[in-house]
Amino acid sequence: MESDEVHTSSNKSGNYKFWIVMGFILILLAVTNPSKEDFVEWVVNSSIEESDNEWVSAGINLFGSPVINGVTTQQDLIFVSIFEMELGTEKTSTLGFGRRFFIRFP
């Protein structure tokens, strides 16, 4: 009987640790959920890095932020965000979490 009580006690302790870790992870994701401004900055910087023409880079640097901001919507899901960018007929969705942007959907 004693061993059952010890096993149950250690199970409860492990369960609390799991929920504490999960709570910490969820709080961390919520705090580091990227904003629309973070996304716009990431798109502009990525576009400048990919450009091999200094005139195009200068244009993106000058006009990129307002244009990208105007064509982007954000679905804030507390722990992650989905950013949708629509330029003409082309629509792109990107998943962002942890101040990073990972997946682009066509």
C-alpha cells in the first residue's frame, strides 16, 4: 500500500512540472508574438537582401514600409500570428511566432 502512495505522489509532482513548463512556454510565445510592424520590417529587409540592384533596394528602402503595411493584414492568435499580404492578384500568408517568421503559404 505504501508504494502506491509514493507512486501517486511522484506522479502528481511530475504533472505539476509539466504544467509549469507548458505555462512558461505559452507565456513566452504570447510575449514574443510578432507584431505587424515586425513583419513589415522583415519583408522590407528580406526584399532588400534579395535585390541585386541598388536602385531597387533604394526604392524598397524608401517606399517599402508604407506599401507593405498597406497590403498586409494580421490575424493575432495570441501565441502565433498569421500575416496575409495581397499584392495585386498575388496573395501570400506567413506564420510568425517567437519574433520569427517561418512558413510562407502561396
